[in-house]
Amino acid sequence: MHSDQEFKYTSRQYSSLLNQYGLKASISRKGNCWDNASMENFFSHFKTECFYLHSFQSAKQVKHAAQQYIRFYNHARFQTKLNNLSPYEYRTQAA
């Protein structure tokens, strides 16, 4: 679970909760905003292109929409920074 160094993410209570669910903590380096940049960019797109467009009635619907969006994002959504290819196309081309 990646987070910044905010107090709530460095507390013993949070650490215990992660351990309870078998998760490992990953914390950004102090003063380095770029550690989270790629995930913050993804979640910004996810919220505006998927999450805010629907009214979900259950956690199952949210999970399904998230899975569909991740597939779309990786396989069909072109990105200017990747020469107008999807991440999958870009990685395939590089291989």
C-alpha cells in the first residue's frame, strides 16, 4: 500500500491494520512529490472518466466498473505521452 508520509499513514494503528490484511507499507520519500505522480494521474482519469459518471448501488458494481476501466485504460485508451498508443500497445512495441 503506497502512501505519503502523512501522520495517519505512519501511525502504529495504520501499520497494524496493514499487517492484519497482509499488506506491506510503501511510503514516499520526504519532499518527493513524484513518487505518487503516476498513480495520482491514473486515479484522476479514473474518477473523471468512470467513477463520477455512474451511480453505483453496490460495492460489486464499483469493483466491476473499476476492472472494466483498468482494462480500457491499459488496452484501448491512447495517451499522448505514449505516441498516441495505449500502454499495452506501447509496451508491446517496445518489446
